[in-house]
Amino acid sequence: MKSVGYAALFCFFCVALSAGQDSPHQVPQNLVPQHLVQDWSSRHVIFSGLTPETIDDAVAADPRAWHSWLNHARYNFQSAVESDSEPNLDFARRRRHKKTLRRDWQMNLGGASVGPRTFPAKFSFNVNAPPDCTNDYVVFGTTVPVSSGLLGGSPSLIGFNNLYTGPGPTGICPTPTAPASQPSVLFAYNTATVPSGISFANLSPVLSLDGTKIAFIENNSGSGSNYTAFHVLTWKAGEGTLSSAALPGNCAAGNSCMTTLVLSTTTGNDTSSPFVDYSHDTAYVADGAHLHKITPVFGGTPKDTVGGGWPVALSFADSPVYDSVSGRVFVVTGSNSLVVINAATGATISTTALSAFTPAGPIVDSANQTVFIFFTALPSFALTVDQFDTSGTLLSHLVAGTVSGNVSIFTGTFDHNYFSNPSTGRLYFAGAINGVGSLYGVGFTGKFMNTTFSGPLALSTSATTSVPTPLTSIYNPTLTGSPDRLFVGLDSNCTSGSSAGCMENLNISSGFPSAVLNRLTIPLSGSSLDVSGIIIDNVSALAQASSIYFDGAGSAFKLTQSALQ
């Protein structure tokens, strides 16, 4: 992808606008819409220290740099670039309502929970304009077992638009059908190519930059025949419903279409979601025995790279992460190792033992060339965060506490200050100490993670809860005095005397929090770890426009961000 000056356009014309921020200013109609995609990978590659001079090059190498710029770095330059930005923020503040989490809608996806490593994917049509009721959409995968080639029945991939609707105050999007306060089904497909072959448990979809295509993995494992396939779906609005799935079309002009690349007929994949290097239209994903390099992805018929070191033999690899600066792929394997791979050749650069396999996925700070891994170290199940450089050399080792039992630890997140200068920021992560979900934070000396930490802060009130979901943060400048927020899901025991799950919100604006700010109870049932990963969009003052999306107990949820509605 080429940046074609969009970054400069955004910086110097409409920096006061948030990602989807409403504004009293009129956006000229001749501006090319600036799309934004958010999926599981958006939080695994970050860029600290971006400036108006560096953002174009960063976006050209990896469009995920937009997330670091839109959510964090641009606020350091806002007043200097857009002198009338403060009136826009005042306008937003006047629109604020009470500070509580609110459930806007819940849609039954018809299946069991997808798990905490699974994320929905969100497409925002234009970050330089108000949120779009027609073109903005969110897509969820389901765990519904479906038969290949079957028209009707439950879908395996579901997209919703008309997102910004919900109970009081009324949303900005219309509610076209009863019951009230629900989104519209944009598409709903049966994407299985083998019997009982589709499972999004632990796997996440990835969007093309223009939002017209979706890449994802089909997995069949543990049911008698193992199978892994890589799909790219071109969707068409209006095809399928929640109770009657459509089949992808015949690829003729104007029709929906799905390509299929079979990666393995002997191994299944329930740990690795695809990571797309947009600049080279290349995807990296594992099948249970190998790490594959697939190109093209969205620009043609996907093909597996064979030759050199590709595909790379790796056992039960987690979701890989590609770094555009070093040109390397980072992946944690079932053999309890962090493996660094040369993306061009497939050669292994380094392998570092981690003591335990926790499929949390690395975070790469591309600007600082550092890599963060979260795991429970054996034999004591110690909650551990390791920081490496991009060659695989250990820079810092933090042990926060001993976990009660064999509990997975999931990926953490950084506060707003880190994106300006790591030495002023914190990394937040969570685990379960003696069964209680707990939050931790650690600061930095220069770019190096400290070995002392803050916490634990209990996120639950029962010793029977499971570990919290991956953490997600957002910086919202319309929240006077408390703009930096942290969100986390728990599957059970969030409040005293209740076994219900919840979504929790913490204020991290002034450092490590002393308590949970507020929570919304989510009745969940079924297996443990019912709450999926979280996607957060927009910092708009428009009703229902700033949202939190996740899956819980087989339902898709949208909540309004705290203090906005």
C-alpha cells in the first residue's frame, strides 16, 4: 500500500477529528475517504513516538501505524496543527452523559463462545467524517458446526452494519425493523468447505484495507479428520440472515466470491489467526505443523510460498506477527519458544525458550524494535512478561506473581503516555492470582521495561474466576480529566455473590488505578472464558457512535464507552 499523502492530509487538515469523531466543521466532499480497519492484529503492532514528519513513512510500511497515530500520537501535535480544535472538544464535552457502561445491542450468533483470543473485526469507512451507518460494519465468526455447500441454516461468518443504534439516548442510526435497538445484518455466509469444517474458536478474521474482503482460517480438528484452509471472502450486502446462511457466489462481476487455499489435510489449526502484511499483500499463518507465507492475499488468488525456508516447520504455532521495520516474523510455538524468522527467506534467526506455551501473541513496538511476550513460566506458573529486541535477545524479565493452577495469560496493552515516550508510560497486563483476576502495570526506563511493578488490583471478587481477557485501551480526549481508559472482560464472578461475567472499565489517566471505575454485568453460560477479545472504535460525542464490540456466550455485543452516553 502507498500512503499517497493521506497522512499529511489528515495531520494538517482535520487532526481535530477523532477516528469517527463528529465535528462542527464541514468536511469537503472531494476528500478521498480514509478507511480504518481494526482486527486482532491492530493491537499487536504499535508505533511509539510518531510525528507529523514520520507518519507517512510508517503508514506506507504498515497501515496499522494509523492506529497509533489516531488513538495517541496526533494529540501531541493537535493544537499546533489545528488551532480551532479546542472548540470541537468543548462541543463534544457538552454532549456527555452519565458515566456508566451501557449495552446498546446483543445479537444471538447461534453458537458457543469463541474464546478470549478471538476478536471481531471492524471497518470504519471514513475517519475524516462522522461514523457511517451504512458503510461501517463489524464482522464476527461463529463456532456453529455447518456442512459444506449447505444453503440456509446457521451462518459461520456474520457482518452487521447500522451499528450506532441503541437504547436511550437514541442512536444516530435508524432502526429499520423490530425489535428496536438492533443493527442490520449486512451479510451472513456458510463458508465451510468440508463437513463440520468451520470453527472460529480462538481464530479471528482480518479485513482488506478497503473493507470489501475478509481473510480467515477454516479449521477442522479433533473430529476424525484434520484440515486447515485459508479463505478470502468478497462479500455482498444483503446475502443471508441469522437463521438462513447464504453461500458465496460464483465470482462473476458484482457477485460475492470465496477463494480457498488448502494448507493441510493432516493437521488442524485452532491457535493461529492470519496476520496480513498489507504493503506486500502477504499473509502469515500456521496450520499446526508449519508456518505459511501466502501471497497474494487480497489482490489475486492466494498461493502458498514454497521454497527457501518456506513453509517453516513449527509445532502448534500461535498467531504470528510481522514487523515491517526489521522484516521479521515473531511467533510463539507449542514447544515453548519464541521464534524469530526472516520473512524474505524463511530462515530462523533465533529461538528462545519461554518455559511454557501461552498463546497470547507477541506485541511488537516497531518504532523501538522491541517485542513483548506474556506467559506463565513453569514449574511455578509464575505470571511473566519478557521484553526482547527484534533479534530475539532478552532485554528485560518481569515476574509478577505465582498463578493458581494452569491458567493462560493473555496479551496486555500500553497507556497513552507510552506512545509519546516509553519512559513516561506503562504496560498493563492481567492474570489470575489464587484464582482472582488481577491487573498489573509496569513502567520503563528509556525503552527498557522495569522489573518492579504495580498491583495486583483485583478485577473479580471470587477465587473461582478465570483469567481476564486480553486488555484493550483507548485515549478519549472528550473525557475531561480522565481520557485514558482500559477495558477488560471476565467470564464469571465479577461482583460479589454473582457468577455472571462482565465488561470492566478502569481509568488509567493518572497511573495505576486504585479500583475498577465501572462494570456492566453480562450473563454468560457454557464453558469457561466466554468473553472474546475487544474491539473499540471512535471517540465521537454522537449517540451510540463510540463503541465496544465483543462476543460472549455465542452472542455479539455492542456497548457504549464509559462517560460518552
